[in-house]
Amino acid sequence: MNNDEIKTKKGGAGRFFKKTIALVLSAAVFGGVAGGVFNFVAYDKIHNDGSGNQIENIVRDVISDGGELSDITEENTDIENSGVIQTSSIVNNSGSGMDVSGIAENVMPSIVAINVKAIQEIDQGIFGSYQYEAEGSGSGIIYGENDKELLIVTNNHVVASADTVSVTFINDETYDAKVKSVDSSYDLAIVVVSLDDLSSDTRAAIKVANIGSSDELKVGEQVVAIGNALGYGQSVTTGIVSAKERTTDTNELPLIQTDAAINPGNSGGALLNMSGELVGINSSKYASTDVEGMGYAIPISEVKEIIDSLVSKKTREKVDEEAQGRLGISCGTITQDIAEMYDMPVGVMVSEVMNGSAAEKAGIKKNDIITKFDGQSVSSADALVGMLEYYRAGEKVEVTIKRLEGNEYVENTIIVSLGKNR
């Protein structure tokens, strides 16, 4: 079974419409062993026991090395001008009213294949454990560039577990890439390729996507999806807007529903109107023998400000273990289901604050809910741990928390100086 077809139970991070229906995120996973563990599905891994009716079920220690949450840093890459430059030499000037073949020809230079690798470990109980390299694929959309980097938007679940990332452009040239920033709440990530690395042939072949308005979409309007389906390379499907503002279990934001085929590997690819403009970022589908033609895309008008904020972040590198920083907490995930059940914010609940830790010194308390880290939304403990892999001990970071005061949660932003790895 493909990793994207993992089903969740009612009360967990997802819901069944029928027992055989699962909402899956459309990244393709290859090289899996025993069903695969390189899981792009953005379901909460903390309370997948299916009970979902006890608040304690959302809390899990994620303390490493002596009972503390690992917070890692990365070195900043200085960018004098972090704004997005839509250079005229690569801007995609789509015409209007094109047919599907015209859209494909015009927009394909704006779409990339994203390939990821990760070292995974399988625990075999009394027989020990072993590691293997898992590979996965997704899609991305060229969004712009700054003075040093080509900026590509994709889904967070495409790159969340990756140790290495590479990008393949329309001319079949492949380049090493980095994850610049992520927003797990909206399933968004920015991947960058150094402009200095790009050959003149690649620079001539690629275009920046032309951004449209998802607000102007109408139900029944024809749309086109382009992405790296099954990791085979770019393919084109077409359909209509089936519905707007659909709420699912994998994204806080209401999504565009379409019957254009969204297959594994399409995650992060483009949903386009008939003017060839980007109106959505393909992300997920319902998978079942009983369900057909239910794919979902993130509406571009709803997330453009978030994307612009993400591209303004400095690109970071993962930090060696000895240089890692720490918050010094244990924590668990408040999923959307739990948040609705208990009238709580979505985020990461602090279940324990270690004595003398960076979190304690900054004023973070037990039962605080972390919602943002360094300005990036945090929707799960795993996402927080992943972010912290890029931050050094001693680095000061803004952490946004929501704390229960009386009968309501009040938001505060706290500056935390990350502690040393012990």
C-alpha cells in the first residue's frame, strides 16, 4: 500500500466518510520497506491510536537526549534584498482563453519536479533495527527570485521529512535545493535553488508562474492541473471546479475541490484557470474504490501573503548535533479535531518545562500552546522539532504562544534564547 493511502479513524487526525475512504496528500513515495515509513501524510502522529476522547492522548514526550526537546539551528545565509523579484526575463505572461494544450505549453516551464531522500530506521523489536534510504517526489511552482535564489513554492508535506532535496526543471536539468521556510498549518513550503548554480540553458527555459485569483473562480469553471504525477515527470489533467471552501482534515484553510486528477506526486503542483494563471496549489485527494474525482487545492488568493512572508525568510542550513539549540520542553499536538472538541487553539501543547531550560528562562509555562516559531506557523510537535533542526544554541527566536487566561486563550510573543545541547 502506498504511504499516501494511510487511513485514519474517527477521533484521530482524520475522519472517515466511509470506512474505505481516506484523505491522502498527493506526494509519491518510493523505495518503501514493509509498507514504507517515509510518510508524507500530514496526519498527527501523536494520537493515531484512534481513541481521541481523552485530552491526555494528545500529549506525548518528544524529549531527546536526557528528556528535552531537541532544538537545532542553522546558519543564516545573508540576503541583502530578501524581497521577491519578478524579473521580466522569466515572467510568464499568459494569454487569456487558451485551450488546454496552449496552457500546458505556456505554463510547463513554471512547474518543477521535487525529489527528496531520507534515511529511515525500522525497528524490528528483538531483532534490532536497520536503516534504509527512502525516496519521494512531488511538484513545485516557480514563484519568483531574489538576488541569490530561485524561489519555488510547494507543499510542506512534500519536503517535511527530507534529508536532501533536488529540483528538476523543464529542460531535465536537476539541481540541489534547500528548504527555505515552511508553514505547516497551511501545508506550504518554499524551496530554493541558487541562481549561481543555474545554467544559461535552464535560465532561458524557465518562467515564473503568472498568479491569478482563486476568489474569482466559479463552481463549474474549467481548470487544469499540472504536476509530477507518480514521479514520472510532468503531466497534465483537466476538470472543473467542483466546489469551493471545502474543509478537510489535513489543512486548516478551506480548499478548492476539483475533479481534475490529482495523483501521488502532484502535491505542490499547479491548478490553473483557462487563462493559464495559478489559482491553486494541488495538495490532496480522497482515495477509495468508492470515490472518484475528489481532489483538493490550496486557494492562491488565501495564501499569497503567507507565501510572500515565507520567501522573505533567510535560508538556513541544518546544524550539526553538537551545535544544536534546545527549548527544554516536552510537548504534544493539538489537532484540529481536538481543538474543536475542547475549544483550544491548534498548535503544540507544552506538557513539561525543564528546570533551567531556555523555555523556562523565557517564561514559557506548562499548558501553553505554541502556535508559531520564528514567525512560521506550527501545527504539530513533529513540525516544531523539524523547524528546530535549523537553529543554533544561543540564537534568539520569537515564539508565539497562546495561554489560557480565565475562559479564553490570549496570544503572546516571547523571545527565547535557545539553550545548549547537553
